[in-house]
Amino acid sequence: MTRKTKNTISGIIRGIVLAFYLLLVVLPIYWIIVTSFKTNAEIVNTQHITYWPHVFTLENYQHLFSTMHYATYLKNSLIVTLSTALVVTLLSIYGGYGMARFKFKGKGAATIFFLITQMIPSILVIIPMYVFFARVKLIDTYQALFIFYTITNLPFCAITMRSFFEGIPYVLEEAAFVDGCSRSQTLWKVVLPVMFPGIVAVFVFAFIGAWNELIAGTIFLNTQKMWTIPIGLKALVGKHNVEWGAMMAGGVLALLPTAIMFIFVQKYIVEGLTAGAVKG
């Protein structure tokens, strides 16, 4: 067998594997979208499963906004998620820069501690956090979720940001120091513009981590007007029945913000992940 033939066979095998993987990823999304446009009778009919709506309807989406107050859930999710992502990104910039550029006592221990926190399920700290929030009267507020999401997302994002800083040659900063720039000016005017893709990647990590979270929101939020999207969709699962149509419609709308964001920033995410993987 010639080398060219081996390369061709290898390429075909890789293509088949990637196509199968793509199918596994796309099929659930396709099913959610298609089901959201079906009538309830068609959804619950297990005798004749349909792969395309027989009757195209928007009643599931109408039900979300007319009965479930989905617009309120969307507003709550955006407020908590965007504020968390922005603050986590800002703190990660300073934390990552400090760990990458400065030598201080306990630096290695701090890095190990950050890594260990990623091995601890967040549900283990929810109850102690609930007791704390109850004492300071933060239960059923945006602040409770904001604090919890910031704490749980910051260690990973700070470590990721550190790897981005370590991939940038220090000579750039030394040149800025020679030109009279302060440490802060060098960071914001020289370093951060170079590692913009890394900043975008960290922002996306923090955004998704807060956007998809369910358990903490369920525990910390009591009133319906404070619910986020995951909690609102969870409420569709009743004791005796599940509102599949509304749940699928809500899932589609929940996917839209992240999908739109990825469309615009996918280039920077790929560059950021590549830069973070290459460590000098």
C-alpha cells in the first residue's frame, strides 16, 4: 500500500469520525428546534414519531411569553450573566497578570489552590453560601447569584488568563517601560490589545458558566419574578406532566444569545484558546 493510499484512507476515516461526532452534536439541537414548532398532540403521540412538524405552530413560543413571563426570566439571566462575566473577566486580567509577571511568596500554593477548587463540585458549597446569604439578607436577590457565580468561575478564568499572559513576550512590556509607561499603562495599552482574543475567550467561559447554571439559582431564588431562564424551564416539569412544547421553545430561545455571541466572536475564541495552549 502506497503512502498516498494510506493518507487517503486515513483522511476518509477522520472524515467519517468527524461526521459522526457532528451528527451527535447537531441532532439534539435539531430535535429541540423541530419539536418547539409542533402541537402538543403531535409531541406526545408516541405511536407515530414525526421528524418534521405536520402542523407548523408558534403556540409554544406564545405560551412562554403570555403565561410563563419568559421575558422576565430573560432579563434576569442577562443581568446576572453579563455582570458576572464582566467582573470575572476584569478580575481575571489582574489576577492572571499578577501570577504571570510577579514573584511572591505563596504563588505556587495559590495556583494549586485555584486548581483544586475546580475539582470540588459547586453544590458542596451551596448550603454554606445559603446560610451566609440568609444572614446578610441576600436570598432572592441578584447579588446572591452574582457573588456565587463570580466565586465559582473566577479561579478557572484567572488560571486561563495567566496562560495567555505567559504566552506574550515580556520584552513588549520592557520596551513600554523604557518609553516611560507605568505598569498600569503598559497593561492596558500594550499587553491587553495583543491578547484580546484571550480576553474574549475568558469572557465567553464566564458567560456560559453563569448562563447555564440551575442548582444555585433554584436554591437562592424563591419568588418567580427573580427566576432566571434555567429555573423557569425547570418549572415546566410538573409532578404529573411535562410541558414539552414550551420547554423546547424555551430551550431554543435560551440557545440564541450564546449562538449569536459565538457567531461574532468564534474567531477570537479559537485564537485565544490556541494562544492559551502555547506556553513559553
